Amino acid sequence: MVEKCSPGKRRAPDKDGNAAADAARGSPVENELLDLAIMWFRRDLRLADNPALAATARMAKRVLPVYIWSPEEEGQFQPGTSSRWWLAASLATLAADLAALGSRLLLLRASDSGAALCELCRDTGARAVAFNHLYDPVSMCRDAEARAALAALGVACHPLPADLLCQPWEVLRADGRPFSDFASFWEAHRRCLYPPPLPRPRRLPRAPPAPAGLAPSDLNVHGDAATGQLGDHLAQHWAPGEAGAARALAGFAATGLPGFSVDRAKGDRPSTSHLSPHLHYGEVSARQVFAAAVGAGEARRAPDSLHAFLRQLAFREYGRYLAFHYPFTLDQPMLGHLQAMPWHYDVELFKAWKRGQTGYPVVDASMRQLWSTGWIHHRGRVVCASFLVKNLLLPWQWGLKHFWDTLIDADLESDSLGWQYCAGCLRDGHALSHMVDLAEEAARYDPGGAHVRRWIPTLARLPNSHIHSPWTASPDLLAAAGIQLGEDYPFPVLDMPSMRSTLDAAAKAMDEAAAEEAAAEGGRRPSQGPFRPSTRRPDLTTCSALPAFAGAQHSIGTVMNSLDNQASFSVTVDSSDGVATELGAATAGCQLSDGTQ
């Protein structure tokens, strides 16, 4: 039995499109306005549906938007080259958007965000700081330290929820414990009521002229790594920023969502939304995506595609849910006994996998695409990840770190969820002994070989019958295609029978270890754990409430029921930013790199 989730009563936003910040505890809206408040941007680089920005606009006469570049705080998960390029471009577009509304973006470089905020408050006299929640353990620790330091200065902090449809502490079992499997989480989550997105503000309070800060080009987010050819190449494929996210959303609504349930696993065609990097940096919100997807799904009467897409969006929610309640899962298995997994720490095999030189084209094509574009289709990610951990028996943490360093949409919570799933580390994932059938995946993911021919041109002249298994082609056929295996393209690094037997031996050892540990803990079956304990439920009195929301609140369950019954259903989507929302704008395949593209 699960409890139904329902947020509290909300008050409508004001006529100027700025949400009522007095819903946040301690906000002085009903009394005298503050002279100056700081809006701390992080992974919420947008103006629309930004509760913290809306709150500061209502609580103070002047608002100073600030972004603090502090990669050292991220530890081993500092942004990679492609992700840094995206961030630099997104900050430039955000600065321009703020300037268009009469404000500005203050860019700072610091090694300690909390100390930088304290210094900024002392210099400017700001008495309040608002920011939107993040749920990974590094950010939560940093935010707690920053709040404590600001409180010591007498500065009020207003953390607000903006990244998820439901907060992690709102989706719990009847006994108050968090879920540890997706199906139960999804069933409870879809009963939650999601408020509609906040509109884009039509104006913002002016920002103080000092301090000056850095220009986006001077912040040196990407250093020298993402300049030159890589930056030029990425710019041909991507448009960072809130406007770029809106265009991608609308485009996917018009052409991608109707066939999403059928095409989402196809790698040889545009079959996903490509919204994952926009979602990671908060250029579009989950609430905007939900509202847009519902509008597009109803307009085109595509309940199967809508359900499939909303489920993918829920995987993103689940990744953050696990990071909040089980923070160790970002780099440790949820199933405790798998810490003793007998991995093969073979650096040469790892290099072959990273470089797309394993000899298995369905894997190598995606890995080479990653090097070139910073992106892989979500099904390709599953194939590559599974091959690393199940076929090569290399630690999933190695793959997680490589994807983090190279993906343009690298997202720690989603990435760790995907890798744990592929490695068999989750309660509801595939069994540890499960191995992806590469031939079956090739037929499903790239049936005509177009993806392989695009990224491994050496194999382009092979017929479809051998494009995914060049080692099965005859010498004459290879010669006619101009291929010399071992020179132009490698032989398989390992053969399938040997990889199968190695995985079976490892799985047997882990099953025995799980049975022994479970017996010692009360006879729990190996498939049930043992699991690590979750974190304690937060004290909700310390969490600021959501700003007020206009319009009805809806759940995924009511949406799908209305479509199944062919009933009329609508979600109000603000279009004051000039983006067409005729179809409700549209969906976003979060990526399971995301696992939800």
C-alpha cells in the first residue's frame, strides 16, 4: 500500500507573471520588500518555471542573479570537455536573456561557493539568497554548508524545488520508507499531483551595478579543451540555452512523440528528443516537459507513445530519488554483496572499449560516435554499458566515469542509475548473469547497418548480412569490401563463449556470497538484497514550500486514464516567451545517460 501524494494549496502568480515568493517561509512579501536579494543559478539556467528566480523577483526591490563556477567542489565528477562547452554556451545565452529583461548575470570564479556567496552578501548588503534544490550528495552537502554560513551572517536562505515533478520525500511507502524498485516508485509517483509550470517573467527587478564580475568568455569554463574543432563541431549539432531547448521540445512534439513507442529503440533514425543536455543544465524543466508531452499526446491521440515517454521521464526522477535516499549508489552497488564482484581490471580491454576497437561493430560504432559528438542514443548506451560490465567484466564505475567525462549530457544521477541497471546491481534490474545478445540488439537497433556505416566507414562496403559480424565474412568478401581484419578493423577482443563462461562463473560466485550473507541476516532471498539503508527522511519544516502555481494540478495516472477513455484533457502552458505551444510544445526523452532520451 502506498500513500497518495498531494502538494499543499497554492496561490496564483501575480499578473506580471512573477510567482508569489511569499509561499517560501521567511519571505517578506506581505511586509516590507527587501532592498536586495541574490538569485543563485546552478543547474537551472532558464527564466521560465524557475521558482527561485520568481521568489527573488517578489521579495526584493533589486535582484542580483549570480552563477559561481566552482568545479573543484565536484570532486572526481567535475564536468567533462563536452559538458563544459555546453555550460559555457548556456551561460552566454542566459546572460543575454537576463539583459533583455533589464537585469544581468554576475559570473564568479571560486573554489568555495558558500564562501563566495557570503562575501557577495557582505559586499552588496543582500539579505536573502534563493536557489533551487539539487539532490546529489555533493550538492546537498555544499548547500547545507552554504546555508549555515549565510545564516551566521543573518542572511535568509530560500531553497526551492524546481528540478523534479515530485520531491524525493513526497514519494514514500505507507510506513515512510523509500522505495527500492522502479515499479513501486512509478506506481506511487504517477499518483502525485504535478503543478503546471510557472510562466516566464515579463520583467525583472534591476540588478545593482556592482560588482562587475567576469564576462562569459573570461570565466574560462572549458579552458582550452573544448575550443577549436571540437567546439565548432558541437555547435553544428547543438543549440544550448533556453530558446534552443524550447525549439527541440516543439520539434519533438511535432515529429517525434507520435511514433515514440515504436521508434525509441532505433539508432539509425532521429527517434528521441535530444533534450537530455537541456534537462541536465535546467534550460527546460521537468514540469514544462510533462505539460508539453501531455498536450502533444492528447492532440495526436498517441497514448502509447505518451505513456512510453512519461515512463522515460520517470527514470530521470528515479535516478534523483535514489541519489537522495541512497547516496552511496552513485559509485557503489545497491546490492551490498556485489562489492565483492570479481572484476577483471584489464586496462587494455578498457582502452579498446573506449576507442571503439572491440571488434563488435554495434558497440564500436556508438563509442566512436561518442568521441565525435559527445552523445549516444540511449539504446546504444545500454549496449555499450552492458558489453563493458557483462562481456568484458570490467567495473561499471570505470564506464560511469568515462561517460561522465565525454557525454555532452552527462548527468550523474541518471548515469549511475543506468550503469547499476546494466551491471545487475539493482533489485529490479536484470540478473547478474544476463548478457545482452549483440546480434539481437543489432537487428533491433541498427537493422540496415546505417549506424555502423556512418561511424565505421571501413565496414561500409560489407553487405547487411555481415555488417555486424565482419569476422564471419569470407576472405573473398572481405577483400572485395577492401577490408583486412586485424589491420583496418580489429578482430573481436574476446570470443562470445569465453565471455559467457567467465560471466557465469562470476555470477555463481556472487549468488553463493549473497545466499551466505542473506542467511546471516535472517534468510532473505538473494534476489531481495541485502540492501543498504536509506537516508533519514528530511525535516520538512526546513524545506521552503513551492511558490504559488496557477491552474489545475494533474497526475500521470489521471492523464493516462483520460487518454484511454478518449476524454478531453488540457494542461495550461505559458507561451509568453514567444515559443509556439500549439501542441503543448512537447516532450523530452530524458536519456538514460541518462537512460531516457
